[in-house]
Amino acid sequence: MLVALVVDDSMLIRHTVCRFLEERGFSVECATNGQEALEVLQRMQPDLIVTDIQMPRMSGTELITALKANPPTANIPVVIVAGRQSGFEKTETRAQYSIFKDIDIEEQLAKALEATLGMTIAKSPAAGI
């Protein structure tokens, strides 16, 4: 079973991303900021990390810096989920994929899983409703 870590201070975004991943067979851990994510990473090794950029205590950029500096986590694929207004796509280039919160997140997540893990994701049965 694939394991994902979802890091976002928005409960709605965390819930949306976690539900999407769980429906596709992932075991999912959640954190509300980068500091919490580093604590979670002390007890588990995810196959994928999905993170916001703008968060309290430790930003997504700071989290990615910590991940890349630590050999056990340096090669875990990172997907950024952030608002288009943050401008992160011009400054944060270390993630394998980027998703904008203000566009269909589930469709973008499917593309991100294909790009980062080689998974082909079928549309959710509820997507057509």
C-alpha cells in the first residue's frame, strides 16, 4: 500500500486531498504545518508528500528544504497545492508537481499521481454528478 503525507493548514484542502488519496488506495497521514510534518516523518516514510506553501510555524518551502537536506527523505516526490496568488511556481522549483487550489483539485491530483508515481487514475465515480 502506498503511503502519503498531506500537509496543509486548511482543513478543507486536507480533507479533499486525503479523501482523494484514500479512495485510490493510499494510507494517508496529515499535518497542519511543516513542523508537524517533520514530526510525522520521524515515524513513517511516505511514498508521496503533498504540501501547501503558505502555512504557520513552518512553510512548505522550509519543509521542502528540510526534506531535501535529509538523505532518507530527499527523494520523496513532493506535490505542492497552493493558491495561484502566492506566486510559488516562480520561486519553488524543487517539487515534482504543482497544483493550484483554485482549479479542480481532484483532476490535478490525478495528473500529479501520474506524473510523480506513474499511476493512472480513473475518474471518481461521483465526478460526473
